[in-house]
Amino acid sequence: MIRVRGLCLRIGAFALRDLSLGVPAGDYFILLGPTGSGKTLFIECLCGLLRPDAGAIEIDGRDVTRLAPRLRGIGYVPQHQGLFPHLTVADNIAFPLKARAVPPAEIAASTAPLIELLGIGGLVERWPAHLSGGERQKVALARALASRPKVLLLDEPVSALDEAGRERLCADLRRIHQQLRVTTLHVSHSVEEALSVGSRAGLLRDGTVIQTGPLADLLRRPKSEFVARFFRTENILAATATPLPQGGCELAFAGHRLRAHVRGEGTVTFVVRPESLAVHPVDHAAPNSLSATLKRLSDRGPYLRLEFDAGVPLVAYVTAGAQGYAEGSPYRIALPPEAIHILPA
């Protein structure tokens, strides 16, 4: 378990500000944020490379705020692996155990299962310079796990890999976590990466965590416009909401009136994810829909991105090849009432 309370750290003009976060034991948690939001500073505070100005860090119920890194029970994979170029793969993996004067037989017993689990048995006699990016990450991961840490910290573990390499390593991370169940905090700036490996996440902005919870909540029930935009919820619209007697509300905007299951009143901002919109022929009598003209179509491979003008801009993601779409043509766009989310005031 990781518990951070009121963490503060100032370096130059940037500061981590009253940062609090909890990760349950055995969880795989993704800490997201744009470049410069403080993700690496935070993870370096957790593992003891930086000492915070204030606040407390607990690992597995123990206060480690002032402990040396080697005493915290943490395995750390930095963004650029940090492998020792003068050591072979086998010696890199064994290094934290040798540094603690663990007997050779115990080192072999600890590292052999990890080498097998990560599928790097054929690399043990190689030097880091002769490894691919994905191979170096696996070696760094094995080294971080060799001492059987209570917590595993991963700083942008797939950022330097190509797309195929990212997919493979994310699959390996899922598999390893399912087997070892070590509490893991994975730092990333990529929504796709987060969805590939975890189910819970937090979003960091300007040195503080602004929302945590299941990834489904951050995707579909953001607490702010910043969260919505980070998770690529492109439809963010202002409306006037009128409560309905049967529950929910009616949203009036740009000459349209739509129903939402959530309650709202007065001037509101609502969001709906692009993949939640349904695109129909213009003469289709779709409920909770509006007329719009297709302005631009972009083929994104597995899906099409459709930009519409409905008096306000709307974006829909639809399955590629589902039907023919023509720029400049009118369509009927349905917004499911349950997919509409009103941002907190």
C-alpha cells in the first residue's frame, strides 16, 4: 500500500503542492499528467531520491518519509532504465542483492524465476549496449523486482519504445502484475497506455492530484474541463439546464433541446465522449438527436473521426467501414441521455 499525505516540494519555480494519494495493496495504479506536471518529481520523492519539504509517505503502513532509498522496500524503474553498462544482464539484475551481501545461492534462487517470467533467459550474458529498448526495460524490471519490493514504481516505462514494443511490454506488465500482485505505481502521459495496463488512475496537474478513481470515471465522469480534455472528451458544450419532474434535466443549446439523465439547473457545461455519439442518416427518427452537417472525416485506422457542425462543433468516433460518410452531407446525431455528464460547478 502507498499512502501520501500533504506532500510539498519546491524546486525553482515549480512545486508539488499538498499532494495526497492512496494506492491500495496489490493495486496497479496509473499516475497520469501532461509534461511538466510533476510526475517524475513525485515518484523520486516516493523512492527517496528527493526529500520533500513537508508531508508524509507511507509504504505498507510504515512511514518512510525520512528513510534512505534502500530501506523503503521499493523497486524503481527510472524512465531511462539506469542499467550499468559495465555489467552483464545477469549482474545488473543481481546488483541490488549483491549490494546487500546476499549469498550467491539466494541470489540465484531470487533472480532465476524473474528471468524466466520475463522471458530474458537468452540475454543474461549480454551487455546493455547490445539490447533493444524493450529488452533493456525487461532487464530493469527484473532488477527492480529482484529484492521482492513491497512497491514497484515505473516512470514512463514504455515511452521510448515503438508502438509494437509498447503493446508487448504493456502486455508483459499486466501478466507480471497478475502473477506477483505487487503494489504498482506506473507514471505515464498516455491515456492509451493507461487503459492498456490499469483500471484505476489519478491525474496530476501543476504539482497536485486533481482527480483519482476508476479509469472509467475519469473518462466518462470528469470533475473538470481539464480532466475531460486530457482524456480526449472533445465534446465540451455550454447549455442551459432545466430540471425535469421525472428526473434528469433538459439541456438547451444552439437551438437544440436534449435530455440528460443527470440533474442540472441553470448555466452548465456538459460533456459527452465522441464514441458515445451515434450517427444516423438525416431522415432517421433517432431519439435525443439533432441535425448536423459533416465538415471533416479523418481515417484513424480502427475508427473514423467525424467533425460535425450542429451550430456548435461535435466530434464522433465510428467504426471504420461501418457505412459511407460524405463531407458536406447532413446527418442525425444521437446523444444518449446516459452518456451526457454535467461538469461540477
